[in-house]
Amino acid sequence: MQNLLTRLGRLETAIIVKPPSAVRRFLVQGPHGLGAGDAAAFLRERGHHLDAKALNIIRVVVGTEDGRPTDLPLKDLTPEQLR
């Protein structure tokens, strides 16, 4: 848990330093253990531009059953996060 809090602290610091236009948020539904590179490739295939100069935050949503992660099909939820 401490590791997670440390990582979140670094992420929050990075967001504050960058102008709002340089922070891009994406949301993907996918299988448990989906790597950041795979999620980024999936988003690029869907037409998203991941700028190397921007801070790209990619959240991956996984399902759970009885407290254990389950695999969900890949789906781009980015447009739905804005609702």
C-alpha cells in the first residue's frame, strides 16, 4: 500500500508541474495484467494520439469475482469517462 501511495504522490506532482493541456487521461477496460505498452498500442489503434511530450495517464479497469481479478474484453472507455 505504501508503494501505491508513493506512486500516486509522484503522479500528482507530475500533474501539477504540467499545464492542463499536457495531461491526457485515457480509460481502458481489459484483462488483468494488461501492460502499459499494450494499453497504449490499443488506444493508438482506436485513433487516440498519445503525445510523447504529454503526461499520458492510462487507467485499466478489470473485473472482479469473489475478490479476485477477472479478465474483461478490451474496450476503449475514454469517451465514457467524460460523461
